[in-house]
Amino acid sequence: MGEISEEELKPGEELVIAEVGNPTCGDMMTLYLKIKDQKILDAKIKTFGCAAAIACSSVTTELVIGKTIAEAWKITKEKVAAELGGLPPIKAHCSNLAVDALQKALDNYERGVNVIKK
Amino acid sequence: MKKNQTLKSVYLDHGATTPADPKVIEAMQPYYSEKFGNASSIHWFGKKAREGLEKARETIAARLNADKEEIIFTSGGTEANNMAIRGILDAEKGRNHVIISKIEHPAVLRTCQALEKKGVDVTYLDVDKDGFISLEELEQAITGRTALVSIMHANNEIGTIQDIKAIAEICKRKKVKFHTDAVQSFTKVPLDVEDIPADLISLSAHKIHGPKGVGALFVRKGVELAKQMHGGHQEKDLRGGTENVPGIVGFAKAAELAEQKHVQHMQELRDCFIEKVLQNIPDSVLNGSKERRLCNNANISFKFIEGEALLLHLDEEGIAVSTGSACTSQSLEPSHVLLAIGLEQDVAHGAIRFTLGRENTQEEMDYVFDRLKKSVESLRKISPLGK
């Protein structure tokens, strides 16, 4: 959990940021990915939400570290929930949001939106 | 999440329920084992149970300065609320309009919503930012078809205490029945039926260190109520079912044990806690009226973080509270009370309700403050909001 700042970037590294959800709904995540040569070197996330939302967002960052962009696209909300040992049905939407954050970040990266290069 | 490793356990959710006082359990016990008879039986066993039941009725009545004939025992506050609303509507032929506030307990709100589907007309009065209804709006809402006004005495979430004396007087003047849900206020806020002309009052035992599953409805002499629970002729033929004598005896004992000094104690601890929190934890705000507030209630929103996450953090430290956040409700909507007082949704999501009990100590409140501050800081560090 936390953030990655521009200052941390080394030459060749890129930082992409994606924000999903909104506080009105009670769930909001800001995901930070550090990428080099199509590989995710580091991932951090900040979450406003319940315990399940925090857990889903945290585990998502753990799942993507070390993966390539292509591999990261394959991460599903089912994988996130499974990594936590399952979620009660009423909390399923938390895993949705975490994966939304990931896919938005990957999409941002591919389109060059919210990307900071060193 | 790892199991609670601290030895400390602080219960601050007395608004949800309370531990039964040992004296209550002691008082109840004989009515399970020796004096176990059905209170309607005319033999010795029944007579013993009947004695306990009627003595308990006198105790509860005395606490309201009411007549014992005016107390009907129920299975709790929810049943009492249902009985009052449905009972009046069914009795008052031709009048099918009910007025309630937007911050009533679900037992009142959902009963009215269910009745709306059957053609009853319901007016939901707005409340201001502190949770008070407007007496002018109430008066204007009353029509020739109004059967009942139901406004809760003290709100369970934000603790706001309505001026039910003024409300009752308006209703009396306009010849409309007035019901108040006093589940949270009974023994904590003065409630004298000679002083407050309410027609119906709901009470509950488990909020005052009594047993769960028992409550009562005060029904003023002369008020006609249509029976909802058909069966035997118990409770003046208003509520069928073998009386829960042990529960009722426990309820009366609990009412007996509730003293003014407890109210003072809880209020002092609570006031000190609120001040400490508001002064030392930034971006925290008290929800509900500061002055006209239930003695043991503190509802505080912590901005930029979410209630359930904070609740579980505190739970890890052995501290029990509740929250109005969406995540703990089945509907994923934040508390209707917090929205009704005009809180922004994200502030409503960060609300925690602390409800103290007479057994809480200053030492416990200091511990809670300490852990609360740390938990709030920890959650704010990982939050995308704020700063």
C-alpha cells in the first residue's frame, strides 16, 4: 500500500497512475505502476474503502509485480478473490474495482495517458 | 486479518446491545426452573409466574409514571413499534395517513414502507443538520386523515433527542395519536407520561442490560389498538402468546438497576472523549446535536477513510464499535440517518458510532483514544484522499 513518486524513477523507467471509483460510492483506488521494458517492476496502491477493498487492492499489487504487461492483462477479479481465499458475495465488487484499477493503468500506459517517463 | 492479540477488551457498542447485569440474570433464573409455570394457569405454578409478571409490570409502569394497566409486554422494541403503528391504523377506520421522521429506526421506517404498498399514505419529515424535525412542518403535515405521528425520542445512530413533549402537545391539540420509539432513551432521558402526553411508547430490555427478546409498549388508557398477534387473550387481549416471564422479570430488574448516576458517568466519559478526539485527530467531525444528545452516544466521522476498515482496525485492538458505512449494510448504502442530516456521502462512509455503557472507565476511553488515533493515521496513510 502507498504510492510511487516521480522522484524514485531511474532512467528507462516509467510511472503510470490510474484512479477508479469515487468517495461518494465509498470505494476509491489510486494505483501506481513502475514499468520498464514492458515489465512491471513495482506496484503500489492507495485505497479509500472497506477492509475487503483494501485487501483486494493490496493483493492485486502483489500479483502484478514481476509480470509483463501482457501477463498483467490476464489477471481477473476471480484470481484476486482466490488469492484472498475467497470473498463473501456482498464484497465481490471490491475485487472488481481492484482489477478495474489495474486495467485502467495498463490501458493508460498503452495510450500514453498519465505516464511519466524518466 | 490476524486474531486479536491484545488482552484488552473494550465494548463501546451499547447502542447495539448490552451485557445482561448479573443481578438481572439472577432475578430471571427462578422463573426458568421453579416458578416456570404458564402465567395464565390457575394452579400454584401459574400463580407464582403471574406474581412475577405483574410485579414486573408495576416496575416498568412506575419508571414511566404510568399505570400498570398501560404496559403491554412484547418480544422487543421492533414488535412494539409494529404493534403501535399497525394497531392504530387498523383501529382508526377512515384515517390512513401516518407521519414519521426520515431518521426513524428501520422497525418504524420499513413498517411504514410496507404499509405504503398497501395504500397507506406516509409523510417522511425532513430533519436539520443536527437531526431535529421542524415542529412547524409537523403541524402543517397533519390533516384530517392523519391517524398517527411517530417520532423517536432519541436517535440510535446520532443520539439526537427530539422535543417529544412539544410534539406530543401538538398531536394532542390536533387530536392525532402520537407514538415514540423510546428504545434508546428509556432510563437515560427523563420520560414521564404525566408530563409528556404521548399515546404509545416503545421500550426494549436489551439496551439497558436486560435480556434480549423482550420489550414493552406503553398504551395510554383510552387509546384503541387493534390486535396484531392473535392467539390467546394475554396482555389485555392485545397480544397473544405465553408471556416470557423470565425475560419480563429481567427487564423490570434492569429498569430498577438503571440509575441517574450511571447517566452522569456515561455523559462525562463521553463528553471528554469527544473533546479529545475532535481536538487531537484532525478532519474529524461530530455528527448530531452536541447539546441535546443521548448521554452515551458519540458519532464521529473521520474524513478520508472508510468506516468498516476503521471498525476492523479497532476490533483488532479489542475495541467494539459500529459504523454507518455502506460496506456493513446489506444494501451498500450508507446510513439513512447520516444522509438525512445532510452529510456528504464520503463523510457518511467514515462515520463511527461509539456508544458507552455504565461499566466503561476513563482508563478504557484513554486506551480507545490512543488506538483510534493510530488506526486513523494508519488508514489515512494508504488513502488516496486528503492532504
